[in-house]
Amino acid sequence: MLRRSWLRAAAPLTAVILAGALVGTSSPAQAAATGPDATATPASVGATPMTVRSATTEQIRAMAAQGKGKLITLQGTAAKTPNLRDGGLIAPPTTMSCLLFIGLPFYPGTWGSPITIDGFIACDDYVQLASLRVELYRGTARVAHISASFPYTYGIYATASQSTCADGIYFGYAITTLVRFGMNPPSITFDVNGLPVYISCAPPPPPPPGIPPPPNCQANPSLCARHTPAVLPGGRRRRRPAPESADA
């Protein structure tokens, strides 16, 4: 059973990003899970926008350098600065760095618990529109996903969940689209794949004391044989057949 997730390896930055994400809230129409029903315990299923700057450029680039996400750098369009004395110098282009992260599937190891996957997109400056899709796969089958879009945000934090556990190899996938006019290009889409992990589900709890377990019908068919009820519908008792006479 998986008891750690990759997101814990990125705990310092993740904590900052999550704190910033919790400042905003998502409406059901924006962030409701559309699918069926890695480190710290995942947040509740859904998506929240980062309404404040949650990570510096240095933090984003350091995390990307450690292999904990995919870095994308947007280059601003050069423009003249009219306030300079010579009136003709070109201001240096503005750059913006963003990090797309997908964690490891998380399973707490208890019966009835869901399997969740966390992902986020975080930028060191705001974008005019951000969308994020987080998906959870078991083998080649997608078992859960969530999509969300928010205007004028620094990023999005999202958690998708599979409500029931099944043994298998799981991995996550995230894709984002960012729009910021004045950047080159003004719109960009990129994705990232997570690492696969094997998850073994916890067995069901034993029955309460004093309640016998159900019979094993396959091993003992006689325990599950159907018997004729002694009471008929309407409360009448079934009459037992009279014994055959010895002279018959």
C-alpha cells in the first residue's frame, strides 16, 4: 500500500502554493469533477484558483531543476520606454515562469478510502486565463479526472479522486493552457506525465464480534441449500405429510 506520495518531496513549495490556492474558492460549475466516480494528505476533491502570488521565480525554477514539475518560460514583447531621456531605448522583455506539477497517486491504506491525485499550475505573475486538467489512470484506463478554468489568476490547484480502490498500477497526468496577452506566444498549452506506482488496496474489516461469518457456499454447498419454509404466506403452517403405513 502506498503511504507516501511524491508531493511530500516538494512540501515547502507545495504548502505555499496550497495556502495561496485556498484564498480563492471554486464554484461547482467551475470545478465539479467530470469523471467517475504526492506527499501530504491531499486536499478535498475539487479545484481552487491562486488569487495571490504563491511562489517566486526562484522557487519555481528550483523545483523544476529538481525534476519536480515541468517549467515553461514566457517571453514578453519588447516595447519602447517613453520615460527614458533619449526616448528611443527598448525596454528589456518581461519574462514569466510557470511550473506544471503532477503528484503521485495517494492512497491512505484504509478500507473504503479513495485514491486521489494532486496537480497544480503555478506562475510567478498573473495570467488572464488559466485552465488545468488533472487525470488519474489505472493501467491504460482513465478512472478519474477534473477540469477547471479561472480568469486573472496566478495558477490553479486541483485534486481528482477515484471513489473505490482497485489493485493496480496508477499514474497521473496534467495538462494546462495559459493565456497572457503581451507574451510571446500569447497562449500556450503544455502537459506532464507522473510516475507510475503500484497500489494494493486494504482488505475489508473483520465482522463484529458475536456475528458469525457467512457460510462458504462453494466449499460447503449443504450450508447454503434452500429449505422449504415451515410457514406459508398468510401465516399458515405447512402440514407435514402423514407417515406411510407399514401395511402399505
